[in-house]
Amino acid sequence: TMVCLTKKDSPFARAKGLSDLAGGSCTAQLATIWYDQCLPQIAGALMQPASADAPAMLMALETGMADFVCTDLPTAQGAVAAYPDMIILDFSGTPGDFQFSDQIRAENVSIGISVMKGNQFLKRAVDAVLDTLTEDDFNRLMQSAISIQPLSVD
């Protein structure tokens, strides 16, 4: 799922669709679908230079260099756990959502499991388990992981 993040006190925090983000400054990670294909769908958005990585993107939002950022849902969920002043804007299932074919969405899933190259036994075993999971299962697992992620404390 492709989402946007903004600050809770931002005028964009109540956005119901992409059109509500017009006029806002925005960024996403360099060389990603979020920067190359999502942000251009927001008419009137003021695209800033792409961020090198997720921490830089989140810092752009946190410091006010961007009004909102575009990323995947797992990254956004981790961000709001680390930055309680941020809020997720999820337009999924609405006319105001990002528009992509199912194939493009499937090709841009951003979660993976590393397996030593050539270990087909383990790869098949992992794939067999993953094939049984639904999107809701993946979301529950992600929520569980986020709830126990280590956060730096000031």
C-alpha cells in the first residue's frame, strides 16, 4: 500500500485524497515508485529533491522541509511509531488513491526475506509459508514487529 505521511498539526492532516495535497511541498526516496510515479500524480504538489533514504525523507518531514512524504505502508507505520507527531494518510480504496495497475503494485512490494543464494530448500519452505498468508496476516505481522522495534531515546 502506498501512503503519505504528514505532521498531525499540518493543514494536510485531514486530506481525504490526493487532490487535498495540492500546493504542499513533498518528497520521497530517490529512485522509487513513490518519487517517480506517486508524487507526480498529485496535481499542484511542489516536488522537492528526492531523499537519499528513508531516514533523510522522514527528517525532511520532521524539519518542515516537506509538508508530506510518500512511502510504503510498513515504512509509514514504523515512522509514526518513532515520530508520534506524524500521521499516515492512507487513501486506499478511494477515488483519491494513487492509480496503478495491479501488476505495478505487485512489482513494488517492498518487503523481502533474505535467503543464502542457492539454498532452494529454504527458499521453497519460506515461499510455502508466505503463500498461505493474506494481506491482513502481513499487516498484523508488521504491526507486531513495529510494536517491538527498538527506538532511540533522547
